[in-house]
Amino acid sequence: MTGKAFRPEQARLVADAFARHGVEYLFIGKGGAILLGYPGATQDVDVFPRRSEENGRRIVAALLELGFALSATDQAEIVRGKDFVQIGSGPFDIDLVFAPDGIESFDKALRNAERVENFPVMGLADIIASKRAAGRKRDLVELDLLEEFRKVYEASKRERLK
């Protein structure tokens, strides 16, 4: 990985390229939480694409357009929907997570998703559930903060609906 930090502008580049190519996906992980307003930092863009060969081909085309240097192996893994594909050969780092921990299916996650400034983002409850299921120390440390943010976020959503 390149060690570059995630910036929301990178999410915009991904969203625009993925839209041009018709990619079905959600922003997930800490980057997804940041797009929802979470005050944190992360190293890369994490996306949960729908697993299908056609969607995989669209992802490859979009990433190539963005300037990612994808090997034949990278491209094959993306098209077949390998559970986790980590790519650091472009203008920023991106993780394609076709099978996020704790998430039953893309369709279920999509039903719980939110659109924020035209970003398709996994619902905060699902982001938290996935981090909890992953069980990685760095995720577990963040859970209390994410849960507190979720309370504030949901309260502000209720206020906006009044």
C-alpha cells in the first residue's frame, strides 16, 4: 500500500468513475463512516461491490480510467469477485471487499444504505456490525467511538425529519 491517507475527494473520484461505468457498490468501513460525518481518519477507500462478473468488469474499467495499474491477476480477481482485493497501484489505495465480515449480502446492505451527497454508503449500523465481526484490534478500539457517533448521527437525522 502507498501509505496515503483517505480524503473525501478520493471518494468523489471513485463515485464518479463507478457511476460512468454503472458499478454497483457501497462505501464501507471507516471511510464510509467519515462520509457520514464521523470525525476520523483512515488510509484507504473501502468499497463493497456487488459480486458479479459484469460488475467486476465495470470495476476494472473504472479503476483503469482512474489510473490504477492493474495486473492480469488483479483484473481476474476483481471480475470473479475475490472476497478481498487490496490495490495500491494507483493515485490512492482502494480495498474492494466483496464479502465484508458480518454482512449477509449486498442486497441486504443496500436496503440499509444511505445516500450522502450522492455517495452510496453502507448504513452506520452495518459498518459497526462489520467492524465488530472482523474482530481486528484496530476496529475494536474504534467501536465505542462509532457507537457514540451513531447516536448523534441518528438523533440529527430525526431532527432533520421534523
